[in-house]
Amino acid sequence: MRDRTKETSKFLSFVLRHQPEAIGLRLDEGGWASVEELLEACKQAGRALTREDLQSIVDTSDKKRFAFSEDGLYIRANQGHSIQVELGYEPREPPPALYHGTAIRFLESIRKEGLKRGSRHHVHLSSDAVTAAKVGARHGKPVVLRIESGAMHTDGYLFYLSENGVWLTERVPPDYILVE
């Protein structure tokens, strides 16, 4: 991803996941923003974007952070919100194991308390250890945790699959976590 595209993607993450009001934007209950209103708000905030810029970010994001509505009139972040939105994902049965990447400095706390969603709506889990390792590397020396998601599901924990393939759950107790 080019530097400008990456910078714009980070800006959109901030606006569509955390602080739409920073540019005077309002999201609906599902986290959707009118593309027209987003472009105008970005322009007013000194970050002029085009529809083509948005399309490029949606199409080229390796993590598929954003999606357009079927009619193309709205855009939203697929997950990772710290503001209240209802993404409308239905519970799904997860694979037997999922993975979470984190920094080694958080390992002691995770072993005691498990994984918590923090300011986000859910804990984010990956289908593979390679992706989890990349996520963990963003926070320091990475460690990959294997989550016994099949056992969690059997025990009544709910899982959701976001549009971009990230598995979501409210929390992961320590008993279901193994260090890879």
C-alpha cells in the first residue's frame, strides 16, 4: 500500500471506528456512513478524498478493513470499533482453533485474566498463526496464542465472523489459551 493510501486508510479507521465526530460525521446504528457525507466531511477537515480514493482503499487493503454497502452509497469499517455500533453479524461455529497475536510483554496478564476486548467490541482472532504473528509484531516482540475456540463454542461462548475474515468473540478465558 502506498504511503498516502496507508495514511488515508489509518485516517478512515480513526473516523469510521473511533471518532466520526472529529470531522463532523455521523454513523448510523450499523456503523455505516454516507459516502457523499464522508467525502464532504473529509474535504471540510482538510483531507479531500475522491470516490476513487475510497474504492482504492477498500479494494487494496490487505486486511479488508472497510466495505461498501451493496448499493455503494455507504461505507463502514468491518470491525474494531470503540464506539457503539451494531454490525449485524450472526453467531457462527468457529474452527477448532483460532489464533491471537500479541506482544510478549502482555503474556503474563493474559495468562491470568485471558483476552479481554478492552475498548473494542470484541477480541479479534485469526484463522491462522501467520496472520496472528503479524498482528502481534505491531505491538512489540510477538507471541502467538492458540485459542481453543471449538471447546469455547461447546461451552457456550459466541463467535462471529466479520466480512473480512476476522473472528470475533467477547472474551477468551485463560483456560482456553495455549502459547504456540
